[in-house]
Amino acid sequence: MMQACLAEESVIARRLTFAALFVVTLAASLWLAVIALAPGGFGILDLAALVLFAATLPWMVAGFWNAVIGFIVMRFTADPAMAVLPITARVRDDETVTVSTAILLCVRNELPARIIRNLEPTLAGIVASGYGERFHLYVLSDTNDADLALKEETHFSDLARRWRDRVAITYRRRTINSGYKAGNIREFCERWGGRHEFAVTLDADSFMTADAMLRLVRIMQADPRLGILQGLVVGLPSTSLFARIFQFGMRLGMRSYTIGSAWWQSDCGPYWGHNAVLRLEPFTRYCELPVLNNGERERHILSHDQIEAALMRSAGYHVRVVAQEDLGWEENPPTLLEFMRRDLRWCQGNMQYFRLLSLANLKPVSRYQLMLAIVMFIGSPAWIGLLLLATVMLASFDSPARFIRSDVGNMLFAWVLVMWFAPKIASFIDLLLRPEARRGFGGGRRIVVNFVIETVYSTVLCPILWISHTIFLAGLLFDREIGWIGQVRDDHAVSFRLALSSLWPQTLIGWIAIGLVSATQPAALPYVLFLAGGPALAVPFAMVTAWAPLGRLAIAIGIGRLPEETATPEELLLLSLPAIRPAVQPGSV
């Protein structure tokens, strides 16, 4: 009892520390902005700039301190994953698996052969472990394409026959797709959930090894307080240039950010909706999502994961993350346009959290997580508002010194860049200080080159997405919505016509800002390019990063190299991924 009280006091102290750092940093950043905007007096335009800047800060400040904390944990603990989830040290990975676990694979208008490619190595590993009878695969389809539905039925019937008497497999397709993915899983819970203690959730692009599933299940067995246990999800090695650069940045950013947030969030951890284990009885009882009603029609929640985690925690169960990079992979979109489609679905789903902030009994950390998910997208129109406001102010005054102090402004600009890139910087430094990790990514020089490439890439990509979010959020005010549709996962070219038709707003906004500033205040152009350069180049960026020869060149010279491409786990070799070349040798250290 004493030990539990001390642990709880430690978590409270950590949360208060993070909150204090967050508030002080937010206030200091705003005060620095006030000083920078003060030279010509503080007028209505200055106030507007300050309000817009304030809207961009929460996401950056949270990311900065999560990265700093994550870096400290990574550098000064022998096992960072164990440091933020101590129970992992008590699980030896040879404990008897005593529970029945459902594997829930949610699909919608996907190619079944590709899904089965990712499934069979896992099934083989489960059978080899001797625990085949403890697992049951459920393929939960929401496919509404008749041809794909027929292929699904054929392919998954064949799969069930091949694995008969080794692993049970059930295929079910809904004809009424209410509730999207959450409704799909809810229907499983009501129909079959009572047969199993746990469920492993997978998306159509997920891959988990049998060892990863068994490890998460054993940790869940060891702690009955755990309601959701999330593995750290990383990208599968990709072949398109767009996805390869993204996968490298994702790998860097996710590690420090997740470890840092796990240090203080503790039992209110994240759930990303897949590659995780659920305790089915409390999930079924407490995690049914409300249907939103605006007086005209009902709307189901798209981004189900965060609110399910909040509901599980409010019921008294823990939500935790195991910050290891070998517990699950996912495929990243191969092109900018496919990435934007997925991103806008998340944007719409996160905006629905406004209606859920007032739910009773949510923990304070859960409310923070929901709010942060909202401001992640609210920050986008704020950034674009700053771009437009800065352009107008620069074009209206004879000198930037009339409305901004250059010395403090430069300091603020540098501070924003540090906060923005902090999660990737933290992992980048940690990698360079670990010889074995350096070898996995292809050597120190390659890591440095890839970090520079990814930094430029993110500087181009983010403002493009911000304009996309801004337009979409404006459309939401007029009931413009996006549905739950399948994704194009294979590499494909993006034509000039398609890129221009999709990205003309970004192009127009970018070039107008660049043109006006060039004509009036050319000395300020480098700062404006930070927000306008990416949108101005959106069309060629979408085309070039989808061009197959550049993707092949990137693989050959190690752009976006992941450890799985240097020393490939046996299970990934079975997937025959085009990006993986087993004969590739690590670069110099």
C-alpha cells in the first residue's frame, strides 16, 4: 500500500512539473512576442498577430517538453521503455499465456492479398509458439465495393481453410457500416466479445509479429489494472520518396515524444487505434462511443481512439504505452495527396472532440489530450493567418522596423524552430551518441544527411498541410465532411493536372505572399519563405516525391534508411517488401 501511494505521489509530481513547464514556456513565448511587436506601439494588428501566435503554441510547447523529458530518459536510463513502464521488467516473455485473445483486423475497400501477406507470418509465429488455440482472428469488413467484397470472401475463406485446426479465423462483412471503424469493433464486442479476455486491434496496413503480440498479452496478464496497452507504432520500409523521408522523421519524432509523454502521463497513456491490446470486458462496458447530434442529423465519431482511451481511464483502468520500436509497424501513404486525404479525416475526427470535452468523470490528463488533439489542427489556420497578416503588414509599411524588433524577432523565430523540431532533434542527438543505433540507420554520416533532408522536407510539407486544414475547417462550418474511404497504398505517379487541381490554393497563396514581400520588403523574404515556400512549391513537390525512379534511387543510396533495412527481422523478410534488401550492408559509423 505504501509503495502504491509513493508511486501515485510521484506521478502527481511529474504532472505538476510538466504543467508548470508548459505554462511558463507558453507565457514566456507570448511575452517575447509582445516585446518583438512593440516598436510601433501595440495596435489591433499586433494584437491579432499575438492571438494567432498563441493558437500555434500549445502543440509546439507540449512537443518541446515531451522531447526534452524523453531525451533525458533515453540518455540516463538503461532501458527507457522500462523506465516509463516498470512492469515490463517483470515480464520475461516465457510466461504461460492463459487468456483467450481475439485479433481484430478492420478492413474497408482494401486489397485482400496485401492484407493476407501481412497476416500469415504472424499466424505462423503464433502457431510456432504453441499458443494457436489461445488466439482467434476476426476479419471485420466494412467493404462496400461489390468486387472487393467478392475477393475478400474468396481470399479469407481460403485463408481460414489453410489455417484450420491451427488458428481459428472468422470473416464477417457488415452491410450497414454505422459508426465507422469504432462501430465495426463495437459490433464484434456485442456479438463475440464475451468469448475472449483480450483483443489485439489491427488496421489493414498493420503488421505485428507474433512475439510482439505475445509480449503485449503477457504484460496485460501481469497487471489486471491495464485496460489498453499500446505498442509504439513505426512505419514499414517504403519505396516512394515521399514515404521514405516521412518514415525517417516519424521514427525520430515518435520515440522521444512518446517516452517523454509516457513519463508524466503514466496511466493516462495514448491509444492510436491499432497495434494495441484491449481488455474486452471493460472496453465493452465502458467504451461505447456517444453518437453526436446537432439537431439535424446524427454523426458518428471518426477519431475513436483518444476518446476510447479517455473512457477506459475514467472507468479506473490504466492506459499505457510500451515505447519499443519492434512491437508494430504500419504503412505510410505513398504520396502527398494520399497523405492529405488521411490527414483531413483525422482533422474532422479531432474537431468532434469539442463535443466530448464536457463528458463526466474524465481525468484531467484525458481532457488535456483531447484538447491538444483539437489545437493540433486549430493551429493550422493560425499559421496561415500569420502568413497573410505578415504579408499585409510588410506590404503596408515602409520598413519592418515599424512593427517588429529584428533582434527579438530573430530570437523568437529561432525559438519557434527549436520547439517545432525538438522531438526529432532529441532522437537525432540520442542516435548519434549510440554506436549500435547509428549502425542500424546506416552510419553517422547517413543519419546527418537524412536529418537535413527531412528537416527541409518538413519545412515544405507542413505549410501545405496547414492550408489544407484551413480550407477544410472552413468547409466544416458549412457541413462539408469527408467519409471513411479506402486508401491507395501502392506507389503511383502524380500527374501535373492532378497535383494542380488538388493544390492550386496552396500554390496561389504561396506565390502571392512571396510576390508581395519581394516587391515591398525583399529583406524579409527569408522569413516569409518559412511559411510560403512550401505552398509555392506544392505542385512540383507532390509530383517529384511520387516519382518512382527517385524512390528507387533513395533506397539505393540510403535516403530514409531504417534499421529494418540494415538488419531485417526474419518476419519482415517474409513480407518481401520491395524496400528491403537483405544484402545491404551498414554504412560507416
